Amino acid sequence: MTFGLKFALWYEDMRRNLERMEAARERISIGKLSGAVGTFSSIPPVIEEKVCKRLGLTPEPVATQVIQRDRHAEYLTTLALIGASVERIAVEIRHLQRTEVLEAEEPFEAGQKGSSAMPHKRNPVGSENLSGLARVLRANALSSLENIALWHERDISHSSVERITIPDSSLLADYMLDRLTTILDGLQVYPERMKQNIAASYGLYNSQRVMLALTEKGLSRESAYAIVQRNAMKSWKKKKEFKNCC
């Protein structure tokens, strides 16, 4: 797998997240001034329309005391999905920075401490931080799903939760994206190490191509698989190049 393919996958993740956020923004941009039970008992609908238009909002077609909370849940679950994408990238960077892999590293500035106990270490602290924060976004999204069901369709048990989760998740997602951008901008990539890691498999990554070539010559897939597997195991056991094991 090429390093470019990794970035292409990440790009597609974020493209979908952008589409989700645009949809969620439209769904959450709703206003309501229809009274305590949503029946316009004290003001006419025209007032709601004028106020919402002034604020750049769409009037809620049908409301109770509150705007229905599935709208807010969609917004917070969208933020959680963005956080999951950030975590996916962060976890891969953490793996790539492991000593036995070391194909890429987070930016590391002069004077920065990697480990309080071991001075030689350069820990992926930023990516670890992002992995942890993604859990907070998921937890807040779960709270928003629990806010959808309200007693008699109008209690305000959601209010205390949303006063925390909506601002916190919004700020947190912004922070995570900003920190990820900094990490990717300064990512240190080691192509020579990638070549070393590929070479460590003795060319066994070619096994599928060899198997398919045998089937093209007339062997059944089962026979080709058995032949390639036998020689692949010999290559791995003897630590010899796959192409020289037969």
C-alpha cells in the first residue's frame, strides 16, 4: 500500500464529513416562536417567519415546546464522525511511529520532551491526544441521542445536557481538526524505512500475483494456492527471498 493511498483515503473521509456537516448545518438552522406547545396560541405564524428570516433560520414546520432534538443529535453525531476520522488518522500515525515500523513521525521540535522517563523517545503525543478526545465527542453524541425522547413531547431534560455538549463538542472538533492539520503539515516521512520494511517480507507480498499467474497457465486455484503457500512458508522459515524458494 502506497503512502499516497493512505492520504487519498483520509481525503475521502474528510470530504464525506464536509458533506455531512453541510447537511447537518441545514437541518439544525431551525427556529421556533410558536408558543409553549407549538400551537401559536399567543402570536401568529407570521411573527415566527419574520424573526426566523431575520436570523437566517427556517421555521420549524411542527413543534412542541421545543424544536425536535433529532436535529441536534444529527449535528453532534456528525461531530463524532469527524472525530472518528481524526482518530483513524491519529491511530495510523501512532502505528507508523512505533520503533519497529518508523515509517513516519509527528513533527518534533528542538527541546521537546518525548518521554519523562526515557530521553531517547519521541512519543506521538499529539496523535495520542486526538485519540482520547475523539472518545469525548462520541460520548457527547450518545447524550444527544438520549435527548430525543422527551416526556409528553415537551419536557426540558435535554437542556442541561446540551448546555455542555453542544459548545464543548463544537470547540473540541475545531481544536482536533486544527491540531491534526499541524501534525500532517509537519509529518516526517521516511521512504528508505518503507523500503526496508517491504524487504523484510522476503518478497512474499508477491504471492497473490504468482498464484494468479499459475491459474492463468491452467492450474486450478486450489492447486496454485497450495504450491504458492508451500514455497511461501519455506521462504519465511528459511529467511530466503520468495523468488528463490521452489
